[in-house]
Amino acid sequence: MSSPVESPLNAWPQLKIRDLEVAGAEGPLAARLYAGGEAGTKKDGLIVFFHSGGFVGGDLDEADSFLRHLASCSMEQLVLASRYTLATERPFPAAVEDAHAVLLWAKKHKAKLGWTGKRMVVAGIEAGANLAAVCALMARDRGGPALAGQILIMPMLDPGLTTCSMREIPQDKSLAAMADTCAAAYRGYLPNAADRTHPYASPLQSSRLKNLPPALILSAEDDPLRDEAEQYGAKLTTCGVTTTVKRMAPAQMQDAADRNDCACKAAALQEIGSFLMGLDVSPSPS
């Protein structure tokens, strides 16, 4: 078992953080486990989290502050953050295959994580939220692992960049570069144009959204991704999936790190806490 991460990661009281390796689709991946509360106590809940970076960048440090807040506020939940293969190394579907493989690894190695195996939730920010949404589809299609919920924070769901909120970007000079950044990210992740309509690349394009776990979808008033987030929430609701969609107050987001800071500052933790409490009183997935 790997040794705990040194300060400043372990500077938070009642929070244990350690680096470890998990199994991806084609090899080991770096991961980080966050556990609040008393040491040695197994947790019923596990949140598997995937980082931002537009599929072409990002690492475990991107959302570290956010995840420390999350683990500290949710003492009944472990948080496992995992890397995935970036498109600069191998494009779609490498990242989503990694993400699903991490879920399978976590289920198999629950004792190592200190998890009872009772309840798994998948989560992510931006590109990581795409992977989280896709994991819910893959888990359904491939017979597991069972997911109790999905938390999608400012998700990237539309490779076509066709929504009104995305098309408005060029009119705002402070955000104009984001449109080019998103387009470049998708070109790297989906070099084969035909993949842009694949449901495992763009869950927003999927016509099969039934029998998915409850979803919490968070966007922000000034987030260019807000329309696709809300459209996906509407589609899930239409398909009978219990879905909560929240548009948070405006926050500055000039780069990937800002997106993760926004997730902390714009009341996302409160929304996530309420969502997790709702899962606690719901029947466990079979």
C-alpha cells in the first residue's frame, strides 16, 4: 500500500490523502484517494472523480482543493480521483475506456480503498464530467458496476459547439479564446469526425438515456457550456431519469484551474451534499 501524500495535501485536519495506482484499460493510472473522518472506518459511499483539461490536459492537482473540500464535507464518502489517457497520447475512446476500467477496479479493490462497496457515484468537471456521463452509459450497457448517481459539473457534452451559450462566446472578448480552446480540444480528442456523434463521445447525442442513475448537473450563469448541460438534463428527465439541474451564480473562468475554483465558490458543494443525502435515503442499486 502506498504511503500518504506529504504536506500540504495532508495539512487538513481529519482528512487522509494518499496517492495510489489504479488499472486503466491498457495500463496503470495515477490516482488519489481522499478520506475524511476517523481513520480505519470503512465508508459506504465512493465518489470516483475525473479531472478537467479538455481531454488534452489536466492532472490530479487540477481539482485538489475542490476534492479536499468535498471529502471534508462528506464524511460518509470516499473520493477517488483518477487520471485517464489524454488525447495527446491516444484519442477517443481511450479516455472513456480508462474511466470505465477505473470503476471496475474500484469495485474489485474496495477493501484496499476502505469502501464497503455499497454505493458508487461517478463525477467530474468539464471533460471529466463528459467521462462521468459516459461511464453511466457504459456501466448500463456493459452490466456494471452499478452506480448510485452521477455528478456532472460544467460538462462538455457537445463536440459540435452548436448551443447558443457557446456561439455567444466570440461576442465576449474576455471569453473569445475559450471557443478556440474548446474546438481544439475536440479536434484532438475526436480526430475522426464520425466519432463526434457517438454516444460515448457525445452523450447529448444519445437516443438511449433510460435506466441511468440519478444525476446532478451543475453549470454557471456565465459558463459557455451551460446550455448543453441543461439540454442534457432535460433529455435525462424526459427519459425518466431523476435529474437535478442547477445554474449557479456567475464566476470568472479563464482557464481550467478557474473552473475548478468555481466549483468550490459557487455553491456546488452545497448542491452536491444535498444530492448525496438524497442518495443515502434511496434504495441501493442492485
